[in-house]
Amino acid sequence: MISAFNFLCFPSLNGGFSFKRTSTKSTFLFYMAIFTGIYGPKGIEVPNPIQSICTRWGTDPLSYGSYSHVRTKSSGSDYDILAESVGDRLFFAGEATNRHHPATMHGAYLSGLREASCILRAIRGRQSCPRKWIQKNTGPNSDMLVDLFKKPDMSFGQFLFVFDPLTEDPKSMGLMRVTFHFQNFDSEQFHKKETENNFEHNLNQPVQLYAVLSREQADGLQLVTGRNERKLTYLLKNFGLKLMGANALVLLGNSLIANIANARRGRGRTSISFGQQSAL
Ligand SMILES: Cc1cc2nc3c(=O)[nH]c(=O)nc-3n(C[C@H](O)[C@H](O)[C@H](O)COP(=O)(O)OP(=O)(O)OC[C@H]3O[C@@H](n4cnc5c(N)ncnc54)[C@H](O)[C@@H]3O)c2cc1C
């Protein structure tokens, strides 16, 4: 005969009752009232449990939450942004970096395999060409991205923009790149270690991050005075724009990158043919 059982409860309630702010005892009484309400009318007496445990992942400083959750105005692309490595030196795994299998064990596991392969690729890149090694992206659209920003349509400070040359529509979408320099970063110790390992990568190399935005958003940004942080806060607060690395941008803005590149090529061809016509 089974004389004891575990009851496990995952609260996902809304409507005024906040588990975060409620004491363990009140939470316990809350559930007991629900059980009694269900089983009491059926003549079943609900006994007090031998033990009750109420987890508090939301306030545990080692987790501050249990697993990722897509909030209003968030999307799967936020997972890609979280997965983006920094300068091919700092890598992120975990369920919250896996947009296809978030909040699961296998999502976390697969993200670990993904990052292990990224780390291996980065190490091999440095070993094969330690002097010239720079952060590299793969794929034709990454090359296109690099080319696009060689001739930006607009720039101020550390911000560069490229847009579709075939339209002046203020709502038309373009790309922004912002460059962060870390000149004050004290990397003496790291450099020493790197040289010992024959890696001569400069830790002070700038980091470039991207965003997808419209012409009018870029125009608005141009009017914001002050430091980079002020401009970025403006983008985030007014448009909810988030910065991402090149890999995430290539994933998210794949067709936009190709469209702008094709439009530029098309315009290039057109201007050549005009030139040829006028020469004739
Ligand atoms: C109640 C519950 C039930 C679940 N049931 C299932 C299920 O049935 N099936 C399923 O597939 N998934 C389930 N999940 C989800 C699954 O457990 C997670 O998706 C998975 O554990 C995430 O793994 P992770 O490595 O990304 O993160 P975690 O397992 O959360 O690992 C992160 C680690 O980082 C540590 N850490 C955090 N901050 C710091 C810091 N500042 N310094 C050092 N260390 C730090 C944490 O202590 C933790 O050990 C469940 C989760 C919960 C909470």
C-alpha cells in the first residue's frame, strides 16, 4: 500500500497572487486550500504533508530564475543574440541560447556542443594563422556584410549605416554598425599568457555590434548628442532596438543584407550603363 507520495507543483498563475512576494507558509496554505477545495467535496480528507519545500529560483543569486521565458516584445531572435560570442573569445552556452529548444535539458546540451565547436574553430583559426588572426565569420553573407560597411551611406562617431540605395522611404530598413574600443583594458597578464601560447591576438581589438533599423530611426539617432551610451539608450528605449554580433545579424538579417548588396550592385550597373550612354 502506498502511504506517501510526492506532490510537485509548478505555479504559472497570474491574477494577483505573487509567489515571489509571498511567504512559504502562505504559499503552502494557498495550495492546501486548493487541494481541500478539490477533494473535500468528494469526502476525501487532505492530510498535512510530512514536508513541504518552496523553491525561490527567482531570488537565488546563483540562478535568478529557473529557465528562460520569452516576454512580450521579445522573440526567438533574442536567443540568437544571447548565443553570440564576444570577439571569438567569450562563448555562451545554455538553454537560453538555443532558440530551437529553449528551457530544456537537450537545448542546454546541444548549445554546449555548438559552443565547443565554435571554440575549437576559434582556436584552430588562431593556431593556423596566429599573426593575422582576426575574428572571422563564415558564409557569403558575412563577406557581404563586411563589404557593405566599407562604403557606409551615413556615419557619425562610431556609428555606420547602410541602406537600400533604391529607396528613400524613411521606413525602409537598413543596418547599423557600432564599434567599441577598449583602449583602457589592462591586458598585460593576458598578453603574457597569449605570447607564451604563441597567440598574438590583441585583446584590445575593437568589438563591432550591429542592429537592424529604419532610415528614420537612424536620422533620429543622429540628432542625439553625447556619448555612445546615450545613443544606444535612445535606440533601446524608443525603438526597443538591441545590438547583436555579426553572426546573429547574418542569421536574422540574411535577406536584408543580400537585398542591399544586390541593390548596390544593380545601381552600380545602372550608373555604368548611364556613363557608357553619355560617353556615346
Ligand atoms: C522545475 C524545473 C523542471 C524542469 N523540467 C524539465 C524537463 O522535464 N525536461 C527538460 O528538458 N527540461 C526541464 N527543465 C529545464 C532544464 O532544467 C534547463 O533547461 C536546463 O537545466 C538548463 O541548463 P543550463 O546549463 O542552460 O542552465 P542551468 O542548469 O541553470 O545551469 C546554470 C548554472 O550556472 C550557475 N550560475 C548562475 N549564476 C552564476 C554565477 N554568477 N557564477 C557562477 N555560477 C553561476 C547556476 O548555479 C547553475 O548551476 C526544468 C527546469 C526546472 C526549473
